[in-house]
Amino acid sequence: MNSKKNYNIAIVGLGNIGSEVYKHLVKNKRTIEINTNSSFQIKYISAKRINKKRGFTIPKKMWVKNPLSLVKKDDVDIIIELIGGSDGVAKELVFAALKNNKHVVTANKALIFKHGNELVKIAENNSVNLLFEASVGGGIPIIKSIKESLVGNKLFHIYGILNGTTNFILTEIEKTKKSFKENLLNAQKLGYAETNPKLDLNGDDVKSKISILSALCFKTKIINKKFLTEGIEQIDLEDVEYAQKFNYKIKLLGISEITDNKIKQRVHACLIPKDSDLAKINGANNAIMVEGNPIGKIVYQGLGAGKGPTTSSIVSDLNSILKGNITLPFGFNFADAKEFKMFDFNNHICKFYLRIVVKDKSGVLSKITSVLSKYKISIQSILQQPLQNNKYANLVIITHNSKEKDMQSALMKISKEKFISKKITMIRIRNEKKL
Ligand SMILES: NC(=O)c1ccc[n+]([C@@H]2O[C@H](COP(=O)([O-])OP(=O)(O)OC[C@H]3O[C@@H](n4cnc5c(N)ncnc54)[C@H](OP(=O)(O)O)[C@@H]3O)[C@@H](O)[C@H]2O)c1
């Protein structure tokens, strides 16, 4: 064995994750050094407020006021960025660190999603590591698995439940039979949802994650332009209950696949058969399915966030660097990134679930069915249920396979009718099979 190399580490950001990483590295220093045949010191720490009470002590000499000064220090080899955000200090720090030949470990999906395509080039040119296992799926080792363990495969499909907050809320709606609003408040109280949960609820968080995974799977650039991204804000208890009646569960999925040499990537809620594997993933758990040749289908499952799982991934990345590895950030040489066109989602075909709140009077149903049939949308099942005051009714429709474009046109037309009293809820149905 070669002689041991020594590494100096700076941790920037000492919030939920940074604090846990610091404590873990202090506590497990010896074990990590044995495992990696290296030695390391946490040399510097930086956060916004030096005087904030953190429940543990950090030697004063470690503190650095301006994190950007770290990139010029000769006694820093690795920077662990745990500030967050796609821009601002996190962006400046990571760009400058890589340019100054420092290895970077980050949990920042927003940053990798928005700037990953530029960052990877700098890391490759300077032969330093840019590792981001913790940016997707918390403690699930999905990124290393795609880059290394599945390298012998041609992967063509990756999808799954990538946001613990929304999965927790959907699971709780079903369990408690309470509204979306009540369950969101409860999720915030329990710490499963942030005070501002917008990015979780509107699908943006999953958008970043599926884009990162898709680039690694299909050996292409991160797609950070617009693609279909919807959240779960339009879903309520009634939808969860109707879905159950039709033997489905509702899940928010990130999905990316190669079809006819095009990338078909999207984020939206789906009705999936209630006996499918993904339907059984409850609470704050994540599950990711990967399909390829020759492996077939493989599933990864675990807690998708939280300080324990996230620290596990960060320490795994750190271990790789401490072992002396220099790996390609995306698992392939970025100059060889494949170019794919985007699939036009208007041509997507699936069954649809519609819940239309209508005035309960004659002629309404026939008007709706005639518009659907004008757009070649045929109905598989229909259910009409009066609402409390009997003036309105829920009309729930499951269609046969139809084209996205036709569905959007039909919905636009139906929405204009005077008998429609609320925005129509439309959820795509996915024919998810058991493993
Ligand atoms: N929380 C999770 O479960 C989870 C899971 C996976 C990935 N992540 C990712 O991990 C990263 C950190 O998340 P977190 O939950 O730990 O966030 P957090 O609790 O809000 O912590 C952010 C930290 O950044 C520091 N900070 C803010 N502005 C700064 C600046 N200008 N200079 C230096 N430090 C600054 C803050 O300092 P003060 O402490 O002084 O305020 C704080 O310590 C994010 O990228 C997030 O997406 C989080």
C-alpha cells in the first residue's frame, strides 16, 4: 500500500445537514481514515452566523467569515458545500472551488440542476472531483450506482417517487381522510414539510432530481429547460378516495425514458394500480426504478431526505475522495455527452382520470361526453356523485387511452362551459406493473 495521504477539509453551511456531517466526521474520524487509508482534518468551518447556538462547540480558529476565501487557501483540499440554493454564495463558492483545483462535495440539487453542465467541465479540466450523491434520494446510493455499478448496462428508463414531503402528504390524506390543507399543516408541524413548501408541492424539487438522474442514466447533458412539471396542489381527499374506488393510488412521479431516440421527461401526479410496487411506498420514503439491458428492472428505496440519510451520502462521496479517486462527475466524459431531442409530450398516450365539479342539471353529462368524443376520447368508467347541497355534483371519468394534445383541447373546451364550477382535476394514469 502507498503511504497515507493527508486531506484538509472545509465545511461551508452548518444547518440541518452541515451540523450532522461535522459531528459525524468528528466522531468517526478514525474509522473513516482506516477505511480510506488516509488521514484528514476538518480545517475550516463557515456559516452565516458565527454566534448562532448550535448545540456543539467548534474551535474558534476553524471559523472563516467569508467562505469564498477558502478557495485560495493552500491548506484546503476538499470543500463540502451545504448552504443550498442554485445561485448566490453556493454557486460562487462551488465555481471558484473547482477553478482553484479543490474537490467539491455538495448536497445541492438546485445548483447541480441549474449549473451542473458548466461545473462538470471545470471539474474535468482540472481533474478534481465534483460529487453530489446527496442531491437526489437522501441516503439512497442511486448516483454512484448509475455511474459505477450499472455501467455495463444500456439504461433506457428511470422513474419514481423522488419527493418525501409530497409522498408523506398523499399517504396521510389516505390515512387520515383529512383535506390536503390539513395534512400539509400537519406535515409542517412534524418537520416533513418546510415553512415554504412551494418547491416540493409544485413539482420543482422532483424536476431537478429527475433531470440529474436522467443525464447520468442516458449519458447526456442535464435538461434544465422547460418540460412538463406539475405538482400535487390540485389533488384533494376526494381524488384520493375516488382513485381507491377505481383500485389506484395517487403518487407524484418523476419519469424519464428514451423512446425513439428522444428523451421523454416529465414530473406529474399519476394514478398507479394499488397493487404495484410504487403504490406501496408510503410516508416520506422515496423509491427509484431503473430499467436497462441486460439488468432488467431494479428498484432502490429509502428515506429521501433528513440529516441521517443525507449525511450517509455525503460521507460516501468524501470516502471516495479520501481513497484518492478522481472520478468523472457524470460517470462519462462530458465532451462525449449524447444529444437527444425532446419527445413532444403532446403525443403522449395514456388513460386519464378527470374530476369535474358541475351544476347538477340535465344535459351536462351529454355535453361533456360529446366534447370528449369530438376529441376521440372514449370513456372507460364514469361515476356521478351529488355534493352536499345537491346543486353540484362530482363527475369522475376514467378514459381509455387518449392523446395528451386531445385531452388538453377537450379540457379547454369543457372548462369554458357555464355549468363548470371549479378547475377540472386531471391526473394521468400509469400502467405501472409489479416487479
Ligand atoms: N435537509 C435535508 O433533508 C436535505 C436533504 C438533501 C439535500 N439537502 C441539501 O443540503 C443543503 C443544506 O440543507 P440544510 O437543510 O442543511 O439547510 P439549512 O438548515 O438552511 O442550512 C443552511 C446553512 O447555510 C448557511 N449559510 C447560509 N447563507 C450562507 C452564507 N452566505 N455563507 C455561509 N453560510 C451560509 C447557514 O448558516 P447559519 O446556520 O449561520 O444560518 C446554514 O448553516 C441544501 O442544498 C439542501 O438542498 C438537504
